Amino acid sequence: MDAPLIRSAEPSDAAAISALFGTVGTFEGTLQLPDMPVASRLEFLQKIDTQAPKLVAVAGDAVVGMAGMHSMQPSLRRSHVRGLGIGIAPAWQGQGLGLELMERLLDWADNWGGVLRIELHVHADNERAIALYRSLGFAEEGRHRGYALKNGRYVDSLSMARLHPSPPRIVG
């Protein structure tokens, strides 16, 4: 397989991104539900927010990965914080695509976005994702018992966060 092209997500990608997040092998690691219409996520995915980068990984004509950051709330006191979400098609999991998407987002956050803190939730049984996040400087900050329903059972979630490794300073 040729390496996917990673680029900024466009509103026209919304249907393909929604389909990705509905794919068996992808939706289980998110808070998405199986068998939901692609249209159920279109409005959210078509929104353009210059404070919230969204990236897609495209192989041929297919979106095989998506990662993005979003503002946590419209509070000036939390404007330095972003939440992170990611989804990878099953055939591309474990191939380094998640790392590539994450590195691109972290570069944006660290060098262009004025982001001090990035937060995420990950199912406690998702060892591969947890290892990826730790390798990129994320640390566990808490455990949420019975956080989400997954395959007929409640699973815990870990809260993880990463602080900017070298926050910007005035040079001069």
C-alpha cells in the first residue's frame, strides 16, 4: 500500500469522514454508534473552524484516517486548550498513520496554534492508542469508571493530556 496523503479536511470530505467513523473496527474506539446514517455527522464535520485543525489521510479515493483538535468551550480562560480526536480505518491501524496524523496536529498546536494543553479521552482497554499517546508526551490524569457503553459492557476511560514541551517565549 502506498502511504496515504495527509491534508487538511475540507467540507466536501464530510461524508467520507462520517463513513470512516461508522466503520467496524473504527467506531468502537470512539463514542460513535454502529449503523448510524452518514448524514447524522455531516453538519458537525462540514463546519469550518480556523481554531480547530482537522486532517484527513487519503489513500486513493478513500479517507482512511482523520484526526482533529477542537476548542473545549467558548471560554477565554480555556482558549489555550484543545481536545483531540482520531480515527483510523482498520486496514491502516498499526501502520504508523496515527503517529503521522498526531505529529502534524502537535506541530500545529506547538508552533502555530498557541496551544498549551491538549486533552483526550481513550478507552482504558485501547492499549495501542494509549501507547501512542504516551510516546507523544501525553500523561494519564484520571480514570472515569463506566465511561462508555461498548459492545454491551461499560468500559472505563482514561483522561490524558499533554502540555506544550517548550511554551513560546519572547525572543530578543
